[in-house]
Amino acid sequence: MGTITADQYFAGVIGLSLLRTWYVDADANEARMAELSTVLAQRDEFPYSFRLDPQERALPAGYAEWAEMYDGPNPLIETEELVVRPILERVAGPGVQALDAACGTGRHAAYLHDRGCTVTGVDQSLAMLAVARSKVPDVRFEQGDIEQLAFAGDSFDLVVISLALCHLADPTAAVGELARVLRPGGTLVIADPHAAAGVVGGQAFYGGIVPGRPMRWVRNHYHPASTWLRAFRTAGLLVEDCIEPAMGPAQIESSPASRVFPDATRTAVEGLPGLWVWELRRASPDGRSAGAAT
């Protein structure tokens, strides 16, 4: 039975870099072909022969393992916060009832709490919630399912959910629940891995690459714009904005291929959007967004 090794990943990155720019620079193409030849000629040598053998974890088990290290350096989270937090800042404040859905270790709950919101966090992972409670003891955290929230309708002025809907094959039911608990005119912020991230083999890997231990990951589903828009329409949500931040230098450098083939990795990834960030408004009874002109 075959194994999954680093040479296969390196060859894929080099191939993607060729496809993205083959019509631009013949010299760069030859450099990529030389790199590919090296990978193929030295497949039995380190680092190309390094066994990765990624193992998928079910969602609860994966996040239980990931909880203690989740807040470590994570370029995707850093990129997300640069976009999401200015949106939250506009809406947050004293008297605002906020829900951090699929809150994980409570990073957005802590941010909203610091800005005076009354915050509730919900997550299905007890391990993640334990970290969140230790981080923000004044916030109410509950175990729950984002597809069946245990809150009355119209409970919150602001709902945020980040890097979680990707774990659902279809986000429609969860988006409907988030809209249900949002008050008319309220704001929903969704951040999720972009469909383009799937092109570079992105999954929810955690724990790093450690000799003698397989890579571990939780499955991401990459939803296209059509899926999102259909879910929003079904839930009665109006799109205020859609931001697609590109994968930045930190995300590119975090790729294992970047250490061996930095130019190919940069060419393969640079400019591709890494995230969807949706700012949404629940329609008022008259069908208008809050603040719409009369």
C-alpha cells in the first residue's frame, strides 16, 4: 500500500505555479521544470521522501486534540481578524447583545466583551469551551449545535461565526439558524475559508509536521459563492458587503513547500483569496435593511 509523502505535495505546488504563469515567463517555466525534475529524481531522499500520511479526525475528536494549541500562531486567523474586527468594531458597544457562534476558544467573544457587548458563546466542543471560559470568565459559554441553536428568535443584535461553517457539507441550515436568532436589522458576520483555498490542498491541519506522527486534520468543505447566496436568500439575509482577502506572505511562508521551493510556492498561492468575509443584515419586516433609505 502506498504512502503519502512530501514529494507528491511539492510536485503539486510546482505544477500549480506553472499553470498560473506559464504564458508569462519562459525562464521561470524552465526553473519550475528543473525543480520538478529534482523532485522526481530524488524521491527517495529527504525531504522528498518524508512520510506525511495525513489522518482525518472527526470534528469532536479533532477539536478536542486541537484546543490547547488552537490559539498558537495561525496566519489564517491573523488575516481573518484584520478584516472581521473592523466590522465588529462598527457594531459592538454597550447594550449590544452578541453571539459568538462556534466560538472555539472565545477569541471573538473576548474582543466583543472588551467593547462592552453582552456576549454569549456557543460551541459543540467541550475542550474548546474550557479554554474559552478560562480566557473570558465573565462571558456566558454554552455547548450547542449551530444547526439547532437553543435560543429564542430575535435574541441578538450581532452574530459572528468564523472558520466553522466550512465543516458542514451544506451551510444552509446553520445560516438559517443564525438568521433566526438575529433581530431584524441585526448584523451577521461570517468568515470562512474561500473556495480558492481548496485549490492548494488546504484543510484544517493542526499540530504541525512531527517525525513519526501522521499529520492530523479536520475536513473543510469549500462553498462557492452560489451556495452562500442561496443560503442567505433562504434565510432572509441581505448582503451588505463581501470581502475576499488574499493569502498573505505569512500564509504563503507557512506552507512546508515554501522552505524548499519558495519561488514556486509564492507563484502558486500569491493573489488567491483565502477567505470569504460576509457582512449581512437580517431584513426588517418591510424587507429593507436597517438604515435603508425611505
